[in-house]
Amino acid sequence: MVLVDDAGKAFPTINHSPWVGVTLADFVMPFFLFVVGLSVSLVFK
């Protein structure tokens, strides 16, 4: 998330989008939470 918060012009694909729109950075946290939830469910199965 450090790169997303202050990526500047070095990585335009991971910059946050303006108010309307979606970029790759907008999927990082939800995907991480999905993977953690999947891992926890598999561990306690």
C-alpha cells in the first residue's frame, strides 16, 4: 500500500482512481481479505 499511497508518476497503473473509476489498486485489499478468509476456512476444515 505504500506504493499506492505515493506512487507518483512511476507506476500509473497502481494509482488510485479519481472519484469515478476503478484501477488495480482498488482491488488489492478486497483480494487480500478474500485470500485470508479462504486460508482460514481451509485451515479450520
